[in-house]
Amino acid sequence: MSEVELVEVFATYQNLALNSASLFISLLTGYLLIAYFMGEKLESVQLWIINVLFLLSIVPMGFASLQYTQIAMKYGYEIAIMQGANVDLYSGTDSLFTWTSRLSISMMILAAYYFMWTTRKR
């Protein structure tokens, strides 16, 4: 691939990552609003339905954003190599980024469930 094509693919995956991340934040915010305003009024069946739908929608969105970001980083490395940059500076950040991102996505989901649980106990 030429450098222009790599930059175009990089920009495409970067946009996909940002769109997935914004959808993740939107789903998380919606769930927290439901928990705050309706949490103690929900019956147990309604709560289970909301929790399952939340989990089935937010997990793929969060990890899709992570996957798109990793692909964009890969193309970013290739662009840096074509431009003569020292790629060894970037090599260790990929694994650290992956694990910290997975941990933060999981912690946000668990924190949202904890928030729902505490609002139900009011």
C-alpha cells in the first residue's frame, strides 16, 4: 500500500473507534439515567431485561472500539515506518494500552451495575 492509502485506512479505523466509543458512552449514560430515575421503581423482571440488554449491547460496543483503535495503531506504526520514525519507541505501548483499556471498560460496566444496585436499595 502507498502512504496515502495507509493514511486513509488509518483515518477510517480511527473514525470507527471514535464512533464506537461515543456509542459506548451513550449506552452507559442511558443506563445510568435509567438507574437513577427509575431504578427503585423497576420490578425484578424489568430489571433483568434492562440489565441483560445493557450487557449485550455495551460489551460488544466497548470492545469493538478497542479493536478498531488497535487496528488504527497498527496502520499508524506502518505509516511511521514509511516516514522513517523509530518504531521501537511505540512497540511496548500496544500491550499496555490493550490491558488498561480492557480493564477500564470492564470497570465502567461493573460500576454501572453497582450504581443500579445501590439505587435500588434506597
